[in-house]
Amino acid sequence: MVWIYALASVFLVSLISFVGVFTLSIRKEKLERYLLLFVSFSAGALLGGAFIHLLPETFEEFGFGIEISFYVLLGIIVSFALEKLIHWRHCHIPTSPAHPHPFAYMNLFGDGIHNFIDGLIIGASYIVSIPMGIATTIAVILHEIPQEIGDMGVLLHGGFRRKKALMLNFVTALTAVIGTIIALSFGAIEGFIMFLLPFAAGGFIYIAAADLIPEIHKDCEAGKSIAHLIAITLGIVVMFALLFLGLE
């Protein structure tokens, strides 16, 4: 049953890679306005997933010692390293279908690793419990939607045609399936879950605090800032509500 839930969840997460196709017909200004609200919501969901689900479960199962703190910090450091991988590389040759820029390939590589880790996290969460797996999957999905929209923009800007960009984005998303299979296969190994849950929490915290929130701060208009704050709070509330809906 755990395998069915976990694999179904990770396939659903992988299909999110196609969300970019629905944004191609939306005006850039309108897309950016709503996208920042969703980024705010996903930041709250990631923080809620880390502090309401992953960390409390870790502390309950394994206590709170220096080893757990180290794994959380490792999750933050690895996330920082992955983000460095997908930074754009300067190139003087114009982008074209015949010459996609290196940053587009770097984005695919970094995204593949990121999705692989997402798969590990989802698999490990389902090993702990099905409710924990569901909560983690929701947090991942809410983060993946704005990320995949951004990835689609990077690939198109890098010179890939739309169909090829969509297919390559989906292929990298499938690395999450591999991560889930590995997590489910090796989940019985002593210390695996004790490492992966706080590691995942560290990754969630980094993405929300160092990646998403700074992006939100770029729009300083008072009305929009209040809307962003409400969206972040709603993201946290949704993850908190899962505790009272029979999912925890």
C-alpha cells in the first residue's frame, strides 16, 4: 500500500512539469502578478511542511540532538549548492534552437537533481506514515508549480523549442520517481529516515527563506506586500490544517 501511495504521489508531482504549457498564452504582466502570490503561498507551505510535519516527526521519533541539527544544516547547504548549479552562465552566442545556451542545460541538470531529492523525501515520508507522505507531497506540489513555470521560461529563453522544452522538463521530473523507488527500497536501513527527514526539512527551509521570500521582496508595493503576507500565512495554515483533517 505504501508503494502504491508513494509512486502515485511522485507521478503526480512529475506531471506538474507540464504546467508550463498553460502559461504560454497568458500575458507576461498578468502571469507575474499571480505567480508571486503563488510563490508566497508555496513559501508558507514549505515552512509549514518543515516546522509542522517533518521536524516534529523527527523529534518525536529520534529526539533532538546535535546529529539532527547537523542533518538540517546539511539540507540547507546541499540546497545552496544545487541553486548554484542552476545559475545562468554567460555566453556571447545568440540563443537559437541550434544553439541552446549552457545555462539551459545547467538548469535541466540542477532540476533533475532537485527532483531526485524530492522523490527521496516523498518516499521517506511515506515510510514514516501515509499521512506524513500526503502532507509532504502537497508541500512539494505547491512548490513545484511556480518552479516549473520558471523552468519553462528558462528553457525557452535558453533557445529550446516549446515541445522539446516540455519533454526535457518532464524527463528531469521523472528523476523524482527514481528517488522514491530508492527511498522505499532502502528505507529499512538503520539511520536512513533519521537522516532524510531533517535533511528534507533543511531543504524546505532553505528554498522558502533563501529562494522564494527574496523573490517576493522584489515587489515592495504596500497592497501587494499585504497580499503576499496573507498568502504565506495561508500556506502555513493549510499545512497546519492537515493535522485536524485525519491526515496526521
